[in-house]
Amino acid sequence: MTDPEYETSTILQALQLIHNPSTNNADRRQASDFLEQVKTTPNAAGQAFVIARDRSQLPLVRHFGLSILDHIIRHHLHELDHAQSDKLRKQIIDLGISVKDSDPLFIRNKIAELWIDLAKRSWALDWFDLDQLLCGLWYKGHIQQDFVLTILENLSDDTFVREDTTAVLRGKDLNSALIEIFTSPIEYNGGIKVGSVIQHVRSGQEGWLRRISQSLNSYPSGSASEASEKSTALRAMAALRSAFGWIMSSAIVSAECLSAVCNCLMKQDEDLLVATLDALLALYSRHSFDITELQSLVYPLCQPSSVDILQQVYNWSIVDADEIDSGKYTISKKLSELVSLLSDNLVIYNPPSHEALDLAHFLQFTIIIAQHQSLIVSIPAVHAWAKLLQWPQWRRSPIIGPCVAPLLNVVCSRMIQYDQAPDSDQTAEVRFVNDEIEIHHERTGFFMNYRRLCISVIDWVCYTHLEQAIEFILVQVTARLNEIKQADASSDLSNYRRISHLSLQADAQFAIVESAFKGFERWQTGQNDDSTAEYQQLGERLRERIKSWATELHESYRFRDPQVRQRLVKALVEISSRALQKDTAFALTVLEHILACFLPTRSDYPAYTDAVMELHSYCTAELRRLAIYHADYFSTFYEQLTARFADLVNNIHVDAKVQTDLKAILFLIVQRAHTEMPDQQQERLWTFLLPVQESWDSKLVQDSLENFDTYARSQHFHMVAPFMDSMNARGMEDWAAVENNAAGLELQQQMADAFYRLPLRESRVLLSLSTERLALGSQEHKLIVELWMKFIGTMLFSVLRLTSYNHRLHDPASWPGTTPDQIPVIRKILRDRYWQSGISEGSMNEFHQKVKSSKTSLEGFASSVRARIRTNLEQCYSIIHTLGKLGEQFYSLEKLPAMLTESLLSSSSNLSPHHFSIMLAMLPKLIEDCPPQLRQHFLTPILTELLVQTDAKLTTEWANISQKKSEHHEGEDLKNEMRDDSVLRQTTYRAVNMVSTWVDSKREEQLNSKKAIVNGGGGGGVNFGNGELTQSFHDFVLFNKSILERLLVFITHALAYKDTKSCYTMIVAGQRIVPAFATPAAAGDEYAPVREYISEEMLRAAVMCIHDGYYAEYQQYYAQLIAMIWLYYGLPTVIPSATTGGGTSTEITRPALTNTPRNVLAQLPGMTDTKLVNAANDLLKEGITGKAKKLRAVILKLLEGVRGVRVSELGKIDQTGGKGRILELYKRREGRVVDGVVDDIGVQTRALEDEATQFAGVGELLK
């Protein structure tokens, strides 16, 4: 009998209390507690069924009944006996069969969810008539069809698309059953083996692919369809979309799905068109089709009649940037993505014959899409062409010829650097992208990727259609440059802007030319001495045409804008190094042009003067690049060149940096030129390095570096606080609003002069140039090592002291003579200015302008002080990093590891996260280049201290962020906090990336291969010592107890930093470490403490993250780490034994190495021995070689009671915001970690998130 306390009437009263707005909190809480207890009563299912079926009840009441049934299915189904289970199934089936039009949609969907959850657990096990029930409902009406389609779509998604834990654990039976009911017996016979009997689950002969396709074919052709018919059509398309991702292609063809889906393209309904395109995208996103599938599924959509339909839809969907219809715009984007996928599938095979498929119309359509004003619509089509042209059989096909000119017109017109466009630029291209991509670094990444694709298209077109394409481009570019020349001549220097429409247009034209010549260079590379006379004549003819055009460029175009001049210099050097790389006469022309670009500055035009000084620096960099290519030729007039440089310095009065760079170019020419007199070469090179040595040895420098106090005073840092006091800086909010005075300007100059007295920059430039691109062990390398080793002791000791001193300057209290009340001012001076998208006010260009306009203010003074410290450190870091290129003689220095550890790492605790990140950026190459035989000597103390400092820095900073969040006050300005959070994320990501590479054995193999290529060797590169294979870096780190202890602590802490990208990297690192200590060689007691720490601390950290909703999207990866730890350490493992005397091999079962994983899991709330035994058995069944999806599903099921809930599950939020999958890919940026600006240094913007979890370290590990 039912407990009177839990009768239906009592339940209804409790629900009424909860939903009555006038109920007080205490009664509502009591009612909620009562309803939770109802779920666990013996008759809960019966009562829930009665409530859910009673249509006289309020929908929310019925929904509560359905929720109870859902709870029972999810959590208690395995506890029911056969009769109870059968009764529950009949009740749920009854609810589904009885759905009506009058039932609210959320009630029907909840009932469908019950069918789905029950099917995932018992269908094809002890329930075999699901398909029969679905077929029975199918022919009753639209409401029932919607119900059936909802079940089919979500069951398909849960089984094949989503990583649903229940579906994953069911495995093949559920997969096979779903395939069977979707297909006909001809395509897949199916059947589930139950004992000795094959049990089929299909009802009828059609299969759901054909039934759904037939329903779509019956959809009205007009737009005036009933709402119920439209709803069914949308559900049908969604079900096909899900199935297209996994069903066999032959079944799609057999069921005539493609024609049914494509017929809906002719319906004038936005919702249906979007659903149709989604289904087609799912179909063509599959892995590559074989030729038969291509002909039956891809060819039909590429034939002219189909392209006509697609183009009609596309033309109808085109929108204007001033009035974007989101529905139509979405259709344009999806059509572009579809056409791109069709092209990608086509190009895998040779072009079809014209008789088999006329592709002309399809290819023209891709160009039409590429012309769309929205680059987001355009980019998939441009990408399709970039990929198509990389296939030789396609780019040389006759069908491509007519497309070349219109294609070049499109990509050449889109070579603008839109991410650099002034804020006043409101072109349609910019507005479309700005409207859709709000985050600045994603927008920049998109623009960069679009331009990269345009460059690729130009490159391949010019490579294939060489003479015609290059001539076409040169004529077009010349016309554009003439327009730019006229506009430049009339420009006003008083209104000069570094980034202008003019400079962007010039950049685009020169980039087009460089792309074209890259194609020509590719063609030249493929030619050899055996090339035909025709090809040789073609090459000579093109070289003459290019030289003629470039010479005219040099002679006729003298732009006033320094930015345009800068771009012209780059283009000429590119032409010399690519298209005309053997033409020394042209190289001389370029050299003369660069020297003529050293313009005098104009003090009356500050913005213009800044640009001129930037041009000077750029010209020296390009001269250096030119000198590398033509060192032999330039050495023939070395004396004259030296004299020209001296004249330049005297006449133009270039700054000290440029003078150093010019001297370095002369050094480079001497070093790289081939000579028959090496002694004379060495002597001449030493004349460049001797002044550097003398400067380091000088009493002035050495006295200034005697200790921190003498250094800080020699650089005038002790005068900063008194000057700021004299300006009453403490009482000023906005330093940029206060002009710097004569005393401040004098102090700035004194600090600059003191900086240049240190030979830091000259040492860095010469060291960097002299070691660039030199193969280890070569004669050139030996010579440079010999020269630098003459004074490395003094220089290195000085540089390390400078590093330590400048680290200490990041602590305001350490500044000489600073009083406590001056510390806040110094702290503000040290705080960099940033621009960050979504945080800072105004645009990035406005920020740049603001920084430059404040140069003469008190903020400008503070910026110059910051710059002194930052520049000193960057120069020191670069010198230390580059010294590693000297090889074994550097790494073998006896006291070096201790010196580096103390001066570089131990002193870094005062650095801000951003500056700590800069230090980290220098270390990977220094670490990787260490010779294997010297790792123990050099790397052991360095890596140990690096891990200690990095762990301390990141853990402390994340704790600070968490503390700040807990102290928020309403109305508080959070911009600084958001900025700090953003910077910390980037620093964290850099640190975890560095550490993860240490335990990645494959990365070391790749590095060794690269070294072998660079050094002219073979095999695995520098991996041998004394004739024997040395220990890998991976093994060195893992089996060096000093390093390993700190590594494990760092990874464990990093698993819980509130940055999921970094956490994922550390999860992967953990997964790489775990197996290393379960091998027979490491399974002994020596490494038992390692396994215990991993099994307890690391596993506990992973469980805590699974519990935290912040990490919900990454639960599966934490679960996989837990599964690996338990499998490798906590469960018996089958391992192969040695081969027996009879030649047969046997297997032995190694017992569990520790019970700690099980013991940690057993402490969790609600954990039982039964759950743990079942999970252990499931893991053992899969084994250490089991599928990752299965292993993590076992753990996720085990931890279901403690898992945090993701936001998307709470509200079913579409986290992509309706944006296309391809757009997400195109927004990624390659080769850049940060974005934003810190006095011209970038930092990526990220949103604020929750506090970090703290863990205790382990002090006595491995002792």
C-alpha cells in the first residue's frame, strides 16, 4: 500500500506550494525536501506515472511526474527486478503512445527523453520492439511523427555524435541496432545475437532513412504549409542531419535521401533552408568518399542544374552590410561552406571528363561566392580555390583556365590588411566582420587567415600560368601604384598617420607582387640544367621582365610616406632574394635604394619623425637580409660600403641603435663571405668584437655592476622617486595630463645615456648575427665559438648580474633611497599600459595614438623608466639564449648552471606575470640545445629551480586573482583585474606548454630530425655520445629525481588553474607520465613514492576538477587521466613474459602496484564497494590498450554523483551562437600567442572566471 504521507494529493499540495508566489521560503524549502524524498519511495514510479498521465493536472505538475521517472531510469534502473523493470517500461511506452496535440511541447519532449534514456539502457538487451512502436506511431499524425523524429535524432546523436556515457558503455549492440533500424535489409541485415538466437530489431523493410525521405517528399511545395507540417519537416531534416554523419553512404543513395533533401532547397522558407543546408553539411563533412560514393553523392550537387538551384538560393540570400537579415545571411554562410566541402571532396580525385560532369558552372559559382562583400561568406570559397590549386591534376586542367582572371581579380582586391584599417574605415568588408567577430584577436586572426589564403591563390596561379598571370599582375599593380604615388605627393606631413588608407593600399599592391614572385620562385626551383630550351628561355624572359619592372620601381617611385617607403624596400629585397636571387647587379641596385631611404627627421612633425626613425631601423634589417644573400658580392666593395655607412651616420645623424646595426652588417659580410684567407678573416672579425670586450672589461662598467646599489645609481633609478615627488605625482590621478618639465627630460636623457654605456645591445646584435644559421661543428661555427669564448667569462658574468639587478628593480621597495610613502608611485611606474579588446576603452589604434601623444607627459616619463628595465632584461635574455648556439663549450662551463639558477631564476620572484612570461619565452631553446651528455650537469639545477619558481609564481597569482574576486564590491571598476586575469592566463599557457614538451618523446624525435637537417647530418640527429645511444630528454626528466619531484607538484597544481586550455595541456602531460612508472623497469619500490603521489594527489586534483562545474566541458579528459592512473597502478595488468625454451611466449598478470587510487575514490560521497568493483571490472575488460572513449565513460559513470554541471546542460545553451564550424577555424591565429598592447607589447584578452583550487605539495618525495 502507498504510505499516506506520500499520496498523490500530498504531492500535488507540495507542488502547489512551490509554484505559488506567495509561499514563504521556509514552506517552499520544506515542500522541496518532501518532493526529493518522494523520488526514493517504493511506489515512486507508480505515483509519477499517475501524475504524468493525468491531463487534468497543470503541465508543471505532470512534468514533475516525468522527472521522477527520469530519475529512476538514470539512477535506479539497475536495482529493479525483471517485473519492476518491465512495468516501468510499459508505463513509459504508454506515456509515449498517448501523446496528443494538446500536450505542451516540453511535456512531449520530456516523454521522448524518457524513451531515449530507456533505449540507451535496455534496447537490444531485453527490449526489442522499440522500432515496432515507433513505426506504429509514425502513421498516426504530425504530433506523433515529431515525437518519433525527436527520439531518432537524439538517440543517433547520443550514440554516434555526443560522447554520452551510457551510450558509450553499451558499445556495439546499441550501434548495430541503430544502424539496423535506419537502413533496409539490403544495405544492412543486422541482428543482435542473444544466446544462440539472432534477434532483429527492425520493423518493416524500409528503414528510417527511406521513411523520413518520403515524408520530406510529401512536404508542400509552396510556402503556405501548416505549422505542424513545417515542424515535422524540420524534425525530419534534423534526424537526417544526425544520421548523415555516421550511416553508410550506400544506404543514403539507396533511400534516395539526397533528392529528398535537395528538393527542400526550392522551398521558400528560411528555417527549412537552414535545416537543409545543415543536413548537407553533415553529409559532406564526412571523411573522404571513394570514387563510387563521389559519383553518387557529390557529382549530383555539382552538375549545372543543381548549381543553378544553389545559385538561386544564394542570390536570394545576399544581404547588405547596412541592413543584415540574419536569416538570409546565415544561409549565405552555410551555402559557402557547402560549396567549399563539395570542392574539397572533388579535388581528391582527378578532374572528371566533361561528359561525366561539366564543372564550369560550379567553379564559376565558387568565384561568385568569393566575391561576396562579407569576407566570412567569401573565405570558404577562397580556401576551396587555395586547396584546389595545390593539386597538379586540377590546376593544369583546361577547366581552370577561364577562371584565372576573375579569381585573380577577387583575391588581389582583398589583399588589404583589414585588421590594420583605421577606425574611420567603414567598408562593407570590415563592417561584416566586426559585426560577427567581437573579440579583437579572433578578428585579427580571421583577417590574417583570409589574406594568407589570397596569397596562396596568387602564388599557385602564377606558378601554373606563369607568364600570363605575372604580366596580368604587374600591369594591374603598376596602375594602382601610380594612383598611390599621386595621392602620396599631395599628402600633408602635419596630419601624418602611421597607418593610413594610403599605406595599406601600397602594402596590398606590394604583397600581390611578392606573392606572384613566390610562385615564380617555386617554378624556378623545379627547373634544372636538363630543362628544355623553351623553359630556359621562358625563365630568362621572365627574369628580364621582373628586373625591368623592379628597376622602374626603384627609379620612378620616391614616396614621401615612410611607411610606404618601408614597404617598397621590403618588396625590392623580396624580389632580389626570390625571383632574382642570382642577379648581383640588381642586388646592388637594391642596396643603393635602401641607403637612399635614410631620410632626415623633421622635428616639427613628431609623428612623421617617429615613422622616419622606424624606417631607419627597418632599412638596416633589410640590409642585413640582403647581405646574407650577397655577402660574397658585397665583400668585393667592402671598403666603399664602410665609407658609405660612415657618411650616412655623419650626414643623417641616425641614432645609436642604427649605428650598431650598420656595424653588424659589415661584420656579417666579413663573416659570411667565402675567403681563401681565413686568418685575415678572423683578424678582421676580431676588430669588431674587441671593442665589445674592452667595453665589458672597462672600469666604468665593472664598477657600476659591483652590486645592486651601484648599478641602480649608475642608471639613475635612485633619482626617479625624488623627481616624482617634486611633481607631486602621488596626488595626480592622470599622469598623461601633466607635461614633463626640464628636470624630467634631463633625467630621461641621463638614463638613456647610462643605458647606452652598457654594451648590451651591441653584444646581442653581433652575437645573434654571428651565430644565425650556422651548422654545429662547421668551420664557420668553430671560428665564431673561438672568438666569443675569448671573453665569454666577463661578458656572461656581467650579463647575469644585470639580469639579477633588473629583476630586483621590479620590487619597488628595493630602489635606492626609496621611502615607504614613495613605493605606491614606483609601483604605478612599473605598471605597463595595455590595450585589450573588450576591456580597454577605444580602439587599438586610438591607444597607440594616445601612447605616442603622451611621450612628453609625466606618463611618458614613467613609460621611459619602464622601458629601461624592460629593454635591459630583453637584451640580457637574448644574449643568454643566443650563447646556447655556441654549443658544448658554452654548456660545459663549470659554474654556469649555478650562476644561471641564482641570477636568472631565483631572482625572478619579483617579476609580474607578464615579465615572467617574457623570461619563460627565452628558456625552451636554451634547454633544448643542451647536448645530451651535459644535461645532468647543466639542466638538473636549472629545471628544478625553474619548476619551483614557476609553480610558486602561478599558484600565488591565481590565489591573488581568486582573493580579488571574493572582495568585489558593487560598482567597482574591474578593468585592471580583468587585465591581470588575461595576462596570467597567457603566462600560465606559456609555462604549461614549455613543461609539456619535456615529457613528449615524439617532440624530441622531431627536434633531432630538424637538427640533423640543419647540421647536414642524418638519422636521429645529435643523439649519440661515445658511440652509444644517450638517454632521451623525456627519460632524463622523468628519472631525474630532483626534477621529477617538482614536475609532479607543478602538474598537480596546474590541473586546477582556472584556465581550461592550460589544464588540458597538463592533463595530456599527466597521461604521458603515468605509464612510465608502471613498466617492469620502474615497477619496483624505488619509484613507489612517485606512484603514490600520482595516485593520491594528482588523482584527487582530477576528481576535484570533475566536481567543479567550471571544468565541466573537460570532465572527459580528467576522467581519462583517472582511468589511466587506476589501470596502470591500481589494477592487475597483463604483461608479456620472456619467450620460453620451446619458442612460445606466455603472458603473466602483474598484481596492482598500489591500492591508493581505489582508496581515494572510496572516500567520495555516495561511493560504494559495488560501484568500485563494477568500475574496476569495466576498466579491466578494456585494459590499458582500450579505447579512450570507453575508459573515460567508465569513470564518468562512477563519478556521476559528484560531477559538476555545465552551463549548456542547465539551459541547453548553444555555445557557438549559431556561428559556422568553419568560421571558428578561420578565427584561429598561427604563430602568435598574445594579443593586445602593453606599450606596444601584446596580451590576449580572456574573461574573468572562478577562483583557483589549491593543493599541498609533497616535501619528502623520493627521499
